[in-house]
Amino acid sequence: MENSTENSALANRAFLYGDAVNVTFFIHHGTLILAEECYFFLMASMRKMRLPIPLNYTLEFFQNYFQEQIIDKGFSEGIIHFLVYRNDNLAEVSFHFDFEEKNDVLGIQGNYEMDLIKELSVNTHFLSSIRVHSPENIYAEIYAKDNDLDDVIFLNPNKRIARTIFGNLLFLEGDVIKIPKTTEGAYISPLMENFVTYVHQNKLAEIQEAEMIAFESQKAEEIIMISDPKGIFAVTKIRNKTFRTERFSEMIGQWKRSFDQN
């Protein structure tokens, strides 16, 4: 399902120059969940890219818009891929979205096999934490496909773990979950932040924002990748090391049930 505020969705600066930001919204059981978190992330992303913010871009506007465009049309579970781009006059913006149906946006979507990519690194400045045009991601996605991988791990210029093509990595070892800091090149992720907050508040594990060298990935007992645009995946293999999935699966199950109880 696709929609746009302009008929010529490709005749804009997003297509020509990558002058746009991407944010994800989530529909779960016919409800727009994490709406405030995703909305404020959209506003922050637009400010970082110096995109003008129209006065009608309010939380209520997007809640009503997605209700009319998606939920009222019978869609009850999925991911909204939302893109805001600068118009040619530089003083206004337009948006485009498409909706991807999922069976369960809060569940583990599948297993991932990945490896490090050494040909290039990702930056650590403030634009690295939001979803903007990234030639690194394009190159790495083709690299992963050519090497029969689902994703790859990016390092930053300091040779520490930053993120993957699609999201962030969470490493479980003992009772500690380590997450690379956004200053390491990781994405800001409303989906991940909500999960991590739930884990912390319910004392399921200790959360540590960390600076991690690549070798530390091999020490983890379990790893998950949380991606706003793709969902949650269990990382089962990195190079020759395989990982279990039971404890993260249980945590995610508890977290998901907390939405259903609200």
C-alpha cells in the first residue's frame, strides 16, 4: 500500500539528492502504537536535516491520517515507512508513505546470519543516528546478498561496533545486555528504546550502553537485531559462531504481551 502528498513522488529532492528523512510508525492489533515516540523522532530527524516543519505536522494530524489511510481500510498489523522530503523551492516539504503488512510487528520475524564488513565504516556524527540517504547501506546490502548473508555489522572509524545495515544489535551475556551507543554510529530507534526500557523497568537484565570492539560479538550468548523498518530478528550466526535465542525470545514475548494488556 502506497500513498503520497504529490502525484510525481519521484520528481523531488529525495529522488535526486537523497534530501529526505525516513521514520517508521507501527500498527499493532489495529492501533498506532509508540505514536508519540515515533512522532518526536520524526520531528528531531527533520530538525537535524534542517527540513522546515509545517504547522500542521502535529501528533494528532498523523494519528488521524494513519487511522483514515490505513486502519480504517482494514489493515491491522504492519509497518509504516514514512519519508519526508524537501521540495524544490527549499522552503516546503512533502511526504510519502507505504505500508507493509506483518503478522506481528512486535515478534521475532526470523533468524539472521551476518558477518563484519571491512571495506568501509560508518560515521559517528549526529546524522548517523537518523535514517537518511546512506551509500554505505546500499553497498553493504548488495555485499550481503552476494555473500549469502542477511545483514552485515558495520564498524566505526575507531574499529568499534556501530550498527548493521538495517538496525541495532543487542548483545546478551549473563544478566547484561550491551548496546552500542549512538555516539558509536548506532541508530536512534523508538522500537529498541521501548524494548530496552521495558527490560530495565522489569529487571529482566542490566542494560549497558557500550563501546565494543568487534571481537566482543563472539563473546555474547545471544544477539538480536532491532530494526524500525524491518522488525526484530534473532542473530543465530556470525562467522563460525552460533548463538542461542531462548532468553531474548522470552523477554520479547513478555514485552509484546505488555502491549496487549494495555
